[in-house]
Amino acid sequence: MKRLIGKGQIEWTNHILNFIAVCLGIIITFAGQGLINSIAERKEVKSSLLLVKNELLDNMSYIELSDSVMNMFSQAGKFLIRYEGHYNDAPKDSMMMHCYVPFIVYEITHSEEALELLKNSSLFTKIKDFNLSLDIIHTYGAIKDEMKVISLYLEQKRKYLDDALVGKAKHAISQEDITAVQLWNAMTSTNEGKQLLRELYHMNVTHDSSSTKEAIQKTIKAIDQYIN
């Protein structure tokens, strides 16, 4: 004998099915929204890390430029020390190349805007590689320290140059028709002028930025691995 299903029982079953459908819809909606948010978050993190990478590359170029400038100062100091007291014997082309280098005023800077943007947002905590986060922080710290050292060298160079530009040297540098030989005979007529050359020479001898550049390269490589 077949059991008859009552109207009330059918309605109750429909209510349950509708309720389950609504719950499933809500779950699917939230799951989908969560997935969308997760994808968007990963894109934001990737974009921020790309900004950091580009900024690190810029800072690398600033350091390399500073290395070149300090090497230029050092080579000029070495050349002018070598021919001190007999500048007439110096090769004229080399003399012209080096004679005005010590008077160059050079300023250096670096950028931390991408790092600050990352730190001030919630995205830093979204980087799932803790070691990468530490590498970024430590690398920017190394860059900052490197720039402080370079700035200190340049500040000392300016001080020694100011001290050297007195008496005959000050008069010589103001003359339009003075020759390179006359200029450096005047500059090295004082202890301050001689000291300037020795400070220039030691700039590149005592400075080494290789560890900072290695840290930058390591962090850039880690960023590339993380976002790819």
C-alpha cells in the first residue's frame, strides 16, 4: 500500500530545500567574494613589490654613480699628487682631464618612497614570505647607511676644498686665463692644498660599497621569485 504524501509535508520539504538553496547561495557568494578579494590583494602586493624593486634598482644606480664620482676624485688626487712640484712634466691631456675634478661639487640622494608606501599600507603584513620582508627592511637600512658614508666623504671633501682655497689658491681659481699648471702650483703651495689631494686619493681606497650592492641584488632576486 502506497503512502500518500500530504500537502503540508510537501510545503515543509520545499521550505527546507529553499533554505538550503539560500544558504548555499550565501556561502558561494562569500566564497567567491573572498576569492576575488584574495586575488585583488595578491595583485596589490605584487604591484607594491614591483615599486620596491624599481626603487631598489634606482638606488643601486645612485650608489654606482657615487662610486664612479668617488673614483674620479681618487684618480684626480692620485695624478695630481704624482706630478706635484713638476706639473710641467705631466701629460697635457691628462692634466686637463684631472685638473678641475677636485672643484666639482657633487650631491647624492636616495629614495625610500616605495618602502614607505608599503609600510604605511596593510600590504606589508600580506607578504607571506617573512624572510623577504626582513630582506627588504635590512636592504633599505644598508642603503641608508651607505648614503650616510658617501655623504660624509663628500662633506669632508668640501671642507678640505674650502680650507685649500685661500691665499694664492683663491686668487688663482678666480683668474680666467690661468693654466692648469699654474692653478695647481698655486693650490699645492699650501699644506691645505696638499691635504686636499691626499683626501681625494683616499676616498676610493677606503670606500667599498660591494656589500650593499650585493644586498640589493639579493633582495631584487627574492622579489622576482616571489611575484613570478
